[in-house]
Amino acid sequence: MEALKEGLFIMVIGMGTVFIFLTIMVYAMNICSKILSYINKYFPEELPIEPKTKKEKTNNDAEIALAIACAIYEKERAKS
């Protein structure tokens, strides 16, 4: 019985330590987020400018024909 009490005591201490650590970590992350959003107002991150390219017109007639053929096949198969 004494070993069970000691085991429970050690378990409570370990879980309490993890809970306290995680609580501190969440608060620290929230504080860092607020600090970085404040800093980002004055020193914004530069976004790379991508050159605009002309959209290439693709010919997908074969894919459309295949889709139509599959639909016709399924319709014929459902009738019989």
C-alpha cells in the first residue's frame, strides 16, 4: 500500500510539473506573438515581387472528350 501512495505522489508531482511548464510556455508564446506583431508594424517583412507572366492557353480537348466518353459509357452501362 505504501508503494501505491508513493507512486501516486510521484505521478502528481510529474503531471503538475508538466502542467506548469505548458502553462508558462503558452503565456510565453502569446507574449512573443504580441511583441512580434508590434515590431512588424515598424519593420514589415518585404514581399518578393513576382513578374507577371502571360497565361499560356492550354488545349485540353482530349481531356474533355475523354470525360464525355466516360459519361456516355456509364449512362449506357446503367441502362442495361
